[in-house]
Amino acid sequence: MLKRFLLAGLIASQGYAFPWVARHVGRDPQEMKASNRLNSRTTYPGAGTGYGDYPDGSEATCPYNADHVPAAAYNPKYPYCGARDGLPGYQVCKNNQVPAPGDTAHQYQAPTSSDIRGPCPGLNTAANHNFLARDGITTFNELVDAQQNVYGVGYGLAVVLAVLGVGLDGDPIGTEKMSIGCDANSRTSSSPGTTNELGLDGHNKFEGDTSLTRDDYFLADGDNYKFNQTLFNMMSDVADGNFDLTALANYRYQRYQQSLSENGNFYFGVKSLLLFGAASFLYELFPSLGNEGSPNQAIMDSYFQKEEIPPNWFSRVEPYTLLDVADQINQMYAAHPVAFGGNTGSPNSFVGFGETGFTTSSSTFNGTTAAGTACLLYQIATGSIPGELGGGDTVPAANYAWAASKLNPLIAIGGALDELVGTCPLNYNSNN
């Protein structure tokens, strides 16, 4: 049944084209669109009954460090890729060894019991090296700087990812802070206790089902943040020493099938495309010299098991851009197109999105451009995903307006996101 798709066409009422989105057919899509279905898959403070270091994901059980120290300040002696204060660094960054020899401020330190860590090994590693605050409470500017200085991410993509993180999981309006793991509302919010800031652990915001090395939220009693050695071993078996595009595409498909067959609350919305982008980091950013290096087992052991930058490691030289990650998303998805939707309370009870009627077409991924997918990532960040494709969530409209204020100025000729000029309708069309 999962092999029967319809590629979603133009959503005329929205004015956006998503020709590549596979839709599972043969079931009523209205059930999946229902607000109670969407909300039931989004966690709230204290909603879980999990286990571990902060068992229910709530503020009360989140690690607390009373002495918050920001990430190490910019030091001209060790400029890395030159990014500071949330501004662009060198967009071609040669001979950037991380951490630099002699730079004690960025040496590895294992997190303490009062430090927050979460589902993203790249961010956890950056915090362990003090490119993000070691306690796991970070800021928009720290996120933008660390992506550039550590991994060689292009400025435009760095801003997009920071906007997604802070906008979906933090406080974009007041403090521009975010927890890289559990709910730390009292430390991230300008109005503690009155806002819904779950941190990166918050389910179906940035984090979602079918993670490479983290359990699905509903399969692990709320523990969607801790490293799972069994899943890592599964990924390593598929990769067989080479964590390239083919290996990650195959493993992502395996995880989708696993969640579908085991997780009665499995949910795979359009935001899940972010998981394909994150998977590309394993071969585009994690190897020494990035895409010019080798995505081998030793590299992955360091990032996933130790959450430490490997020895004698250099960042990517050419920036990893929004178009680059969009192209990798397209290729990885095209290798094994899967339907967007979710189970309805029991394993293998899948219902897909769709508005145009049912078909038995066996059409697959077709006609997508990197610019089109880059535009979709912008639309995810600014909250303009149509309901037909799983839009509609609990993020305040003001957060999305903030996102547009960060991104829209970059969508201009010569701007960091000029690849979207003329190809992507802007959201919140004002003077943002």
C-alpha cells in the first residue's frame, strides 16, 4: 500500500507548488488534518511520562546550571571562519582547524549533570566545545556563529536553521534564546511560565519521528533525546563504513518503515523533510574538510558516541548553502519516496495528506528543483505550509513574523538567500 502515491500538485489557494510530495492514497485525509490529531502529536510541558535524566521533559526535571556562561567570546587570535554576533563570516573558509591549536577555550569538556543536551549531535558537540554555551542554553547569534565557525555552513543556511530552532522551540520575541534539549522555560523565556518553549526535545516541532539515532517520542515513554546505541549500530550496518548519500537514504527509509510498523502515533509531516537535511550533515559537514573528506565510521563514532570533534579536524572550505541542502534533500527523498501523514493510534494504520481525491497512480518523485525545496524550507520557517500538507500547529503567529523579519531581508539580489529571489513568494509581506 505504501507504494501507491500521488505527487501533490499546485496548491492553488496558497499559490505554492509542491510537486514532489508523495501522498498515501486510499484513506480519508481529513482525519489526518484534524486539529486534535495534530495536537496529540505535539508535546507540552510535563506531558510525557518518560525516563532518564529529565524524565518528563518538563522544566522541573530539566538540568539546571545556576551559573550560565555564554559561549566563548570571539578571539581574533583564533578567528575560525570569522563569524561573530550573528553576522556573516568568511564564506570560503580555508585551513580552519577546529579547535585551533592552542585555543583552550574551545577544548572538549564532557557535559556535567547540570548541562542540557538534546537530540542533535552537531549542537551537542558544539556545546561540548564551547561554541555554544556549555550549559545548553544558547542564543540565535550563537547558533548562527557556531554553524559557520565549526562546520562551514553558509550564512544563509545558518540563519534559516537558527530561525527554525529558536522560532519553533525557543523565545524569538523576547530573548532569542533556546534550549538545545529539554524545557528550560525559566531560562529561555522573557515571560517564564506563560509561553510554550519546549526546547529542541519538543516533539513534532523541529524534532520528529524516524530520527537516525533517537527513539520516537511515543515508543520510548517520552525519551526522544538520548542517544540510542542500537539505532546507531543499525545505521552503521547499513553504511558499512561509508556514511554517504546512498547509505543515509537507505537508512532513512528503514527508519520510516520501522516507525510505521511499531509506533501507533507515528507522524511524518512536511517538516520531516528537515530530517533528510540533517542526515546530509553526516557526509557534507561531519568529515574533516566536509564534502571533500571521508564520512567514515571513526568520524561518526566521535560525533554520535562521544559528541566530540575528531582530532586534527578541519571544517568544510566551500560553504554549505540552502540550495546545497535542498538538493541533498531532493536526492535523498527521491531514492525512497515515502508518504506524508501518520498512524492513527495503532501500528500500520497510516492516513496520508491529500485534497484532490484518490488514485492508484504509482507516480514517484518528479520535477523538483533545489530552489523549490529551498522555498519550502523558507515556508516551513515562516509558517506558510498549507493545511493540505500538514500545516497548522501551535506556534504563535508572532514567532513566524519574527522568522520572516530575519529571513526576508536576505532574499535580495546579492543577499545571503538571493537564490530565492523571484522563485519564492515572501510571507508577511511588509518591510521585514
